[in-house]
Amino acid sequence: MTSSSTQCSSTRPQTVQVEDSEANNITDILEECRILGHKLIYLNYKGLTKLPTQLFKDNAFLHVEGIYLKRNLLQTLPQDLKFLSNLKELYVPSNKIADLPEDMSELSKLESLDLSMNNLTHIPCCVFDIKSLKTLVLSQNSIVHLPPDLGYCANLKRVYADNNGLFKSVPFSLWSKEVGTYRCGTESNSRRIEFKENNMSAHIPDEIQNIWSRPGLLVTSLLELSFRVVNKYKDILQMSRLPRSLKDLATFATAHCEFHGCNRPLFTAGYPHLMKHPIATYRQSNSITFLGLCCSVKCLDLFTKFPLPL
């Protein structure tokens, strides 16, 4: 499976000799792909405002498994893209994409989607329904937050969302995913710290690093309650009058309660629910896994009785 290596490595099928340049004619590229059966199509640096209609005519490109569209002028992708049913990798960095068509969810074999360096302010809805998706690259957009539904995409393994200027936090539902930074030819996981309890340990994301399990603390802090209230009424309050740091904290939660149906935002504190699990103990017998955070002792008690399905 390729991700950041798609733009720098040379791990490409022998049928493709070189990546196309600005000088290559699009018609010639597609014709050669059709005749020779190339599985990868390189349409980088072409000034495209839309994909060539030839791609979707007469099922001539059903064999294609990867399309590379770096540095074009695309604002979205066509609904007809769903007809390329064998597509595994779609590489569309450095365009002007702000959204994607819902029909893209029908790309049942798509494993890698690179939308870095575009105009996204949110994750397109279709992404959550691409069941085969393993790698999602969202670096260098204007995304404000990652929605907690994202962590429940079963096959999704890697998410890259660095260098989003307004981005403030990572939902704790992504505990089982690799959330890292994306650079040309490199992939790196975000720094994690260790949580230790009863001679066992687990890794937790940076934004939750000050949250500790405190069984004796039955009252939620006034600061946490204040953030929750401000967040709840942020659309009618004059948020601009708050200091920038407080405004950002109140607008974007660092996590959400993971108990069924709750999803209450968490800002400064929470109750980690820890459990021994084969995923965690496969390599280290003394490790533990976070199944989620709770917003209250009540949710923590319910979580213990009715844990999330694994």
C-alpha cells in the first residue's frame, strides 16, 4: 500500500517507465494506457479543471488501479469516477478541491486517498463510506477538526492531518489508528506519551496527555463545565470577545465521550476506560489499551457494564 511514497518512490509497475511531465499530451497518455493496459495513469501538472471524459467511455479504463493528479486546478471530482471500479489509489494533492461527490463511496476497492494541499474545510461525507480505505491524507488544508466517526472506519489504518492551520485536536476514537505527519517520501507517527497504572502502560495522544484516571474525583471541574457550556452555546455567544486561546479551546474539543450515544465533548478532563485486550498484549504482556474516555462517572460506570464492541 502506498501513501506518501507515491510522489517520491520508484515502486511502480514495470509497464510505466516514467512519470509524465507537462509536455506529454493527455490524449496520447490515455491512448497508451488503454492500448498497453497500464494500471497507473499520471496526469500531474496538466492544468486540468476537470478529468478527461475519455476516462469514463466504453469501460476502456476499468483496469486502472491508480490515478495521479498532482498540481492541477480541480475543484471537485466527477461522479463518473465511481465507474473506475478497480481504482485502489487516488492521488490529488495541490489542487483546489473543497468537496467530493457522494458517489465516490462506491469505489469499493479504493485503499489510498491523498487530498493534501487542497481547500478542504471538512472531510467529505463520502470518505466515511469508502469501506476499503486504509490511508487518508488530509495534510495542508483548512480542516478544523476530525469527526469522531472517523475512528470507526474499520479498515482505515493511517490518517495524516498535519499542517491544517485551524486544526486543534484529534478525537480519541482514533486511538487504534496511526495519526501522523506526512512528508515527501516519509511517514511519521505523532509523538505519544505513556500512561501507567497498576504495572501496566498504554500510549495516549498528545492532546489527552494531562488526563488521568481519578476514581475518587466525583465532581467535574468548574473549568471543564464552563467549556462545555460555552461550547454548547457558541453559535449565539459573542465568542470574539474571548481571548484567542480560550475561544479556540471552547470551540474545538480535545476528545469526545466514547460511550454509546453520548459523544459529549471533553476539554480539560475525562475518565479513561482501560481494559486488557489481545491487540495490546500481543507484543507486550503488561500493556493495556484505551477503549475510550468518559465525560462523567455515570458514563464510566455504564461503559464498564456495556463496553464498546471490539
